[in-house]
Amino acid sequence: MRAVLHALKVISVITLVFFSWTYLPLYQIAAFAATKEKQTPKAQGRTAAQGPSEKLEKLIDDLREKTGRAEVKAARGENTTSEIESVKARKTEIDTLDTDLKKDFAATEQKLRTANLPKEILDRHSKFVKNYEDNLAELKANVDAIEKAKTPSALTAELSKTKKHKKSYL
């Protein structure tokens, strides 16, 4: 009887170890602990806080939503003042983010230059920055045109133009 109980204990321990290894990989806990220690505080904060590019993307999505609502209201002949004011507010936020992004672009360019990377990589970066600046200038011009539109038909036309531009932006 004692031999059977001892064999049952051994089988139980082996089964417990097997299922623990399969469903609760202990090696991943050790790997997670090791990688967590290697992360710098800046990298940990970066995941919690959004960078300027993520904020800009959210602002552009919000602008797309607001201009869409304003376009529908303008087509119906309803008051679009609240949407237009929201668009103006988003424009100032975009200006603030633009300075942060330009600092990031300059820092990236400096890193590329100090790393002595090939000219084509520097050209690619310059092309990206130029494309960003062109798109941002067009977006700002569209928002200015929305603000200056006097009639509902002009407003609808400008909103439609802005909506088409933002589909291709970023």
C-alpha cells in the first residue's frame, strides 16, 4: 500500500510540473524580469506617454471628424460655429506639435549625420521632412480657408477640399 502511495505522489508531482511548465512558463517570468530591468526610464515613459507624432495623428483624426460633421451641417444649412471653433483650436495644437516634431526631425538628422550614413538615407530623411512640411502647409491653408468662408456653399466647398486632403495626409 505504501509503495502505491509513493508511486501516486511521484506521478502527481511529474504531472504538476508538466502542466506548470506548459501552462505557466516559468522561463518567461525570468525573461520578463530581465528585460524589464534593461529598460531605461525614458523608454518606459515613452510607452505610457504619447509622442508628438501620435498626438498629431489623433489631432488629424479629430479634425477629420469635426470637418465631416461641419460639412454635413453646412449642407443642411445648420449652424457650424462650434465645429469651426473646434477646428481653430486644433490648428493651434497642431502648431505646438509642429515645433516638437521639427526638433525631433533635427535630432534625427543630426544622428544620421554623426553616424556617417550614406547620402541616400539623408536624402530620404530630407524628402520625408519636406513632404511633412508641404502637407502641413496645405492643411493650415485649408483650415484658414474654412475660417474665412463667408457663405455656406463656400464653407461646404472648403470642408470638402480639406477632407480630401486629410485622406492623403500621413
